[in-house]
Amino acid sequence: MKAVRTLSAIAALLAGTAAHAAPALPDTILFGAAYYDEYTPSPRAEQDAAMMKAAGVTVVRIAESTWSTLEPEPGKFDFTSIDRTLAAMHRNGIKVIVGTPTYALPTWLAKAHPNVLVVRKDGPARYGPRQNMDITDPDFRAAAERVIVALIDHVRDHPAVIGYQLDNETKAYGVASPRVQAAFQQSLRQRFGSTDALNKAFGLDYWSNRINRWEDFPDVTGTINASLGNAFAAYQRGLVTEYLGWQAGLVRAHAKPSQFLTQNFDLEWRGHSYGVQPDVNHWQAGKALDVAGVDIYHPTQSALSGAEIAFGGDLARSIRGGQNYLVIETQAQGFPQWTPYPGQLRLQAYSHLASGANMIAYWHWASTSAGLETYWKGLLSQDYAPNPVLAEAATIGADLKRLGKRLVNLKKDNQVALYVSNTALTGMDSFAFVTGDKLKYNDVVRRLYDALYRQNIEADIVSPDGAADLSRYKLVIVPALYAASDAELAKLNAYAKAGGHVLTTFKSGFADENTRVRASAQPGGLSQAAGVTYSQFTVPQGVTLAGDPYKASAANAVTEWQELLQPTTASVLARYEGGGWPGTPALTRNAFGKGEVEYMGFLPTPDLAEKILAEASDRAGVQHPALHWPLIQRSGTLTDGKRVHYILNYSATPTGAPLALPKAHDLLTGKAIAAGGTLDLAAWGVAVLAED
């Protein structure tokens, strides 16, 4: 088995997986949890299924972490727990998504083949944690194929099974074994042809890193060359794409055509879901799926803002070109600091639906009594008894039983796009731009996304690796596009020239797709469209915008990064004050063709970012509600053609929300809302308003 493939082979594999019969995707909102019969103190699937049915649960996910139970020794399978779960769920009308159990290795596999444990730059992983395997290893692939085929063949004809989850939050796990590095070297050889071309593209003459013969290619884990390091990071992302494509092909060969394939992609983790995932190209990996899935975890209690829910959902919706998605994991109780206040579970659920989710599933049904995640609470605690969280979940289940078919497949028609890039992410994060290495790519992304979110300007999250058509947007916001090809920059310029509005930030266009800084006026290929250049930058100290042009008061501050802009054809919107360069342009706007390009040479404070983006949105003709966080309004079109508006109160204070809407009624309560009326919301309250 050839487990490590070239990137061209990955593309061919994905083309093959796309040619299959269309599966049956959910026609109602699914509501459920992960369920592990294997983890319960004693078999209780019937009792749990009955409790689920009473709570309105309609789907469970099973099996993805139980390989050692399913296959206690090589080639010997025990599906007792699977069969017990399927039977209990089916008797209670609950559908099942079966996970391939390949992200947690059985002891016998690690013992028989120690090589299946991933070799990272700091050496081989030890057995114990999950996700410690080399997804390219031939022995791992052989064992994974055996258990996947046996499991799918066993469950495919069961009437409860509607789909499959491939692996779990898959990544390459830092794999850097000699075999993988040799395959990476071969991919570079195919791409560049000669070491001279490679050296030139990556700037390897620096510090004598030049490679004069392919035979002398070094171990890349110690490289100080960002081009080489980021090329390897992209290759590792490609391994994830290939691996999920391999699993997709395997599962499709054994599943029923009506059963769908998904994967629970996760986001960059900072104690909760935060930003664009650096280790997976979601847009490329998502091509092998029938529907994208996502895991979204977020702060709760007084820290609940909804921003992480919205960001994760908007990103997941973009993975397959605007298709609705499945929330495969989110918290019910979760960490102790996440135990939701009364009302928050409902608010969180409808927040997911407001971004276009077609499923909400909790991790997990019941808290485990052993293992690393003992104190990660599910809908139930370790006593398996009813509790206030389950009671609140039951209200959601009851609503969705009544409204699920109407709310499913919400169509979003956002006028703003936030443009993100894995290449820019790894490129920017290769360097410590700020003392202490504080400023990361996702910090810039979230600063701008959150500024939009808090003032109810909805945005799609698009990627150069996705299928997004920029021409459908009135405004495209480009945070820190540090590394990008000339062709990619040309597409952004063409969008503006054709009449679009672009707002781009510092560090955009700085380096090419190989993370080599452009030897030209910055911001590289964007300089003509932006009408501005610069050659100097610094870390601001006590710098503001002169005259407080955006009326930001105490929030009028330049943070983290400061480029000293020199307009060529652009108009100056704001200048720096304080520091060593008072009066230097900080923010510009340039007419370009039929459109406009704004260039922001600094990172604004959150409040200042809101005001800058509000002006840009208004100028682009973006329509949005006048509400501001903690009142959030997210809208779309139902399958019956009616407009629907989710009104969300992220506050412990009851409030009245003034609405600029036509006559509507609340689908949750049936209450009529007059045109232009005020909606009363409870603390952590929610309403779903369908226009009449």
C-alpha cells in the first residue's frame, strides 16, 4: 500500500470521490448527541434511548472512538455494543451516524506495529493519548481499512443508519518521519524540477541553506527558512486531504448510496474554538464529503458572546460553497466553567441554526466516569439522571419536532465576505512580528470578524481554495493576506476593478505563495489597486488616529502593528498621531476601476475596528440591522421562500429589541410582531421571526 501520495495524486483521488450518487441529506433539523454504550457502567442503551426520545433527540453519533472494543484483537470483531445501540435507537425512532473508529488506536496495534505511532520533530509519540498515529503509515492504513470495512458492512443495512463520520477532527499530527519527508522532497522535485529553481523560489542561499543536490535534502523539522517550513505545512495539510479522501472512497464502496459522508472539522483551539484551522485545509478536504460537519466549543456563562458560534458556523457553511452543515459536536455542559446559565442552552442552539446548521449534536449524552475527559460534562452527569440541562434541551427538542422541517436548509445571502487563507496563516505565523510573538493571523481575522458580528453585519468566510464567487459580494474584507500568489492578488484586484469594494489590512500581499517576500514596493501586487506603498513599519507606542476621525474616544488607538503608508493615488482617511511619525497616513481609500480599495496599515482596537468597518460597509451599500451586541439578528430565507430572522439576546438582562422588520410572527411562541415593532426578550432569550 502506498500511503504517502503526491499532491497531484491527491487531486486525482478527490476527482474520483466526487463521482457518486447523491445521498439523502437531512430534510429536518437533527438534534442529538454522541453516545457510547461502551462507556456506560452497565448496558443501558434502552433506558438512554427512551430518555432521548422524551427529550426530542432525533440522532446520535456512535463508534468513532471505540476501535479497541470493536476489534479486541486483529481480525476479531465484536459488534455487541453497536448492535445494542442500533436496536435501542431504532425502536425509539432515533437515527444514527456511525463514525469510523480510526482516531484512537487499540493497544494491540501499537504493540504489533510501533511504527504506527506518529514520528514528530521531537521524536515518536507514546501510546495513550488519542490522535497519536501516523495517518500515512502502511500498517496503520491496513488495520484501519480492515476495521472500517468490517464496521460498514455490519451496519450498512440497518434502517437507523443515515450516514458516516470519517475519523474525528483529523490532522496530520505533526508527522515528520523520514518516509514522509522523502515523499515531501519528491513532491518538491516534481513541482520545481531542479534544485536551482527550488533555491531561487525559497531563498535558500540564506545562511548556506542552499540545496545543491536532491540527495542532500535536509531534515526540514529544524529549518529556519519559512518557505521550506510552510511548504511542508501545506504538504501535511495535503496528507489530511488525501487521508479523508481515502476513507471516503473506502466507505462509499461499502455504504448504501443513500447514506451520507461527513467529517467533524474543528477550528484553531485557544481553550475553545477560535479561528481558521492551521493544520487542515477545510476547503480542500471538504471536497470528499457529502456535507461538512464542524465541532464548535465556546465560552459560556457571563463570557457567552455568540461570536465563536457564528464564526464557526459561517466558516463551516463556506467549506462546500454555501451548503448547510452539521454541528457534530458542541457543549451541553462541557468544562465546569461552561455549565450554562438557565436559558443559555436554548440561546446557543438557535445561534447555530441562525448560521445555517442542519444539525445540533452535543458531546456527549452522558459524562464518563473514567479517562481524561471525566470532567467534560454531557447532557447527563455521571449519575445518568434527569437534570436542568436535559430539561432545557427537551424544550429545544420539542421545538424542533414541530419546526425542524421548516427551519432546515436556511439560505444565507450575505453581502460581505471575509477572505481567509491557510497559506497566509502559516506564512504570517512563521515570524514573531510583535515582541513576545503575540500577534497571530487568527487574531487579525477575529478582530475584523468580531467587529462585523457585534454590529450585525453578517459575513461569509471564503477562501482561495474554495468555490466562492467574489462578484456576489458588495464588500470583501481581507485580513493580513501575508502570502499569496500573483494570480490570487490579481483576482482580488479584478473584483475591485469590476465594481467591488475591498478593505485589506497590513501585511497583505507582502510575500508570494512560497512565503518569499516580494522584492517590490509593498503591498506587492495590491499596491496599484490600493494606490499606496510603504517600506517602513514598526510597533506602535502610544499612537492614535489624529483628530479621532471615527469618534472612537478612548478606543481611538493603533495597536500591535504600524505601517508608514505613502499614498500614490489614494485619498487619506486617517493619519497617525503620537509616536515618531505624526501625520503619516494610516488608512487610505483608492478608486480603482469601477470599485474601491481601502488599505488599513494598522490593527485597530475592537471598538475602532467596528467603526471603520461600519463606514466601509455603508459605503459599499451593505444593508444590516441597526441593532448592536448583545442583541444579535441573523437572517436568511426558508425553503418556503419566507424571510426569517433569529433575534438573540446575549445578556442576563431582559430587553426590548426595536426591529426594522415587516409584520412577522415568532415561530417559537406564535406571537405576532407588528411592522417596525419592539420585541421583548428574556435574559438569554431568543425569538425566530418569520415574515408574514
